[in-house]
Amino acid sequence: MFKTFIEVETFFKKRSEFGIKPGLERIHSLLDKAGNPEKKMKAVHVAGTNGKGSTASFLIDGLVANGYKTGFFTSPSFSGLTGHIYINKEPISEGAFISLLNQLLPAIELLDEQDMHPTEFEIITVLAIMHLAEQAEISVIETGMGGRFDTTNCFEPILSIITNVSIDHASFLGSTVVDIAEHKAGIIKHNRPVIAGEMKDEAFAVIREEATGKSAPIFHIGEEFQYRKTWPDSFIWTSGGKSYDVKLGMSGVHQMHNASLAIAGFALLDEEGVLIDMEKAVKALAETAVPGRFEKVHSNPDIILDGAHNPDGIRSFTKTAKAFAEGKSSKVVFSAFRDKDISSMLEQLKEEFNHIVLVPFDHPRALSIEEEKKLAEKYNLELKTDWHSVVDEMIEEKEASCMFITGSLNFILRVREYILSKHD
């Protein structure tokens, strides 16, 4: 049994040796031994290559504004183990986390004895479901990777949302948008509505076929509902005869897209019996902010963090960054996992920015210094071996400029912690 959170952290660090193991057998075994809390949980399931974290955050703010005690399960965490599980935007306490883990420990040990070894993420997912089933009136569950065989695909949602489909995690999900759409479509459930964001026709065809086969009503952006930009941070959302003027606190047209999905979600939840005051929900979107998603963490100079970790993410980042930095000098610091489409990302960055700095960071999947040297030479980029010193130099910059740090969410998490710790 665990008594301190340090013991818990040590347990999960050791647990990470089991890595990523797609499949649902282990989590269903854990949930069964935990008394099937997923059957008590009322939740929305959100998947997508990009935008699922922002879409989930918009949903949560609208639900909280409507007075619902709202749960959230997210990955990756920006604040340790407790940062995966929230109620009304407050993370679970260390004490509650320890208590839940102690309840689940006999089931974990039993599966270990059977050589079924639940992974770190599977255990955290079950702890989240146990907590949210008891503490939240409604929850938003964000997939980890994919959908069909993702650990979170273990409950019956009120509705599903698929934000978009593009190439990412190719070694696990496949190398085409059709392959990846097959995975994302797996969160669609029988007779449960699904909202689909902007995506290529061949990807949407997969989503539509899955929905049709499961008699799941489908609501596609651009068809059943639309959005139209009116100002840099405002848009009009319409569906049928309904229309809402929406103002956002987050930058970028891609966030208008994500917020539009959330608004469609509010409308469907209201139809499903989760009563929503749409005006309250829409107004709340102006206050939504997501760590590491075009997040300003320093002023004079402006330092912006954005976890753009695949080509589509970089495309959205460059559009937003270019508008934000208009008239100012700018610099981009980039680092990513080696299993990503690095070439495509760097080519896009080179089109928009003159000053790009590559840096390594400590992670088994991260680019090595040798790999980064080759990329720096190939694309004529600056290479620095210590990202901490690069950030320190950014903070000391005196002239009016915009500093952007982008790439892997794991990298962004580390940079964010470092910058915010220097402000304390």
C-alpha cells in the first residue's frame, strides 16, 4: 500500500517500462475488478489528431458555466500525475490519488501475476474513471492515441467528437489518413451521436461509414453546422435557424474550428437531456485557455509556447504565429520526437521564419544531438545543445520581438515548467 506521493511517483516511473501496448483486454480486466465504474460515468469522448485538448477545454468551460460538476481526463499532463484528472478544472489531490491507487492495487497485482501487466496509462485511465464516476456529474474524456484500441475506449459516451484526421503516430496507427480514420472512428458507439470536424473527404468517408453501420447520427462541420470568422478572435456559429456570436480568448482560426465543435456538442448534449443554456456556454468560451496551446508565458519579449507536434499542427501554428508577430522580429525554437515527420515540419517553418533554432531534450524518443546536427546542416538552421540557455537568452531579449517555442508536447511541458519557475 502507498503512503506517500513519492512512492506513487516511483511506482509509475517503474511502470513506464511496459511502454505503449494498444488493446483493451487489460483495461477491461482492471475495470471489471474495480466494479465497472465506467458504467456509472456520464461522459463525452473526444478523439482527433489535433485539437482534441482545446475542444475538450471549450466543452468543460461551457459545462462549468452551466453549473455542472465537470470532470476531465487528459493526456499528456502539464502538472505531473495529478494533472491527468480534473473536477471543475481543479486537479485531483495527491491524497485522493493515493487512495484510489491503493483501492486498485490488488487488481494490478493480480494482472501482473497473470503476465498481463497493465501499463502506466491504463492504470491512470482507470483511476480517472473511478474518480470521475463518483465525483462528476458529467465528464470529458480525451483519447490518448488513436481511438479504436485506445485505452480510453472503454465506456459508452453520451456523444463522440472527432476533431480531425491527419498523419501522426504512423508506426501505431498507419501511414494514410484512411488508416488513421479507421482508428478514430472506433470511438463511435451504437445510436450515440458523433460530431466530425474538418478533414479530407476520404477520412470523413470512413467516419460516415462507421456511423452509418452503428446507426449513430452524424453532425459534420460545414454541413449540419458552420462557422464564419468575423474578427481575429471572433466568429459566427450557425446551425439551421440558430446563430451565435462567439468571442474567443485563444488565437487562431483552428481554435474557431475547435470551439465550433464544442458548441455543436452543447446543442447535442441539450437534446440528450444534459440541459444547456447556450448563451452561458458560448460566453464561457472567451475565458478558455489551454496550457501549451499558443500560450503566452512571458511578456517583453513575448514568448509563446505551442505544442505543434505534427505537420498539420505546425501548419496551424505558423498561420497563427505569423499574424501574431506581424511587424516584429521573431525566432522559433523547435524540438520533436524522431518518429514524427520532422522534414515536413521544418520545411513549413522555413517558409515562414528566418531564424529557427534546433535544440535536443532528454527523452528516449527525442531527436539525438547527432540527428539534429544533420537536420541543421540540411536545412541551414542554428543548433544549440542546451535549451535552458536558449530560453534564458530569450527572456533577456530587450528589443520588441516574438519568441516561439514549438514541437513535442513533452518538450513544451518542460519548457513551460522552467519558464514559470523563473517567474516564481
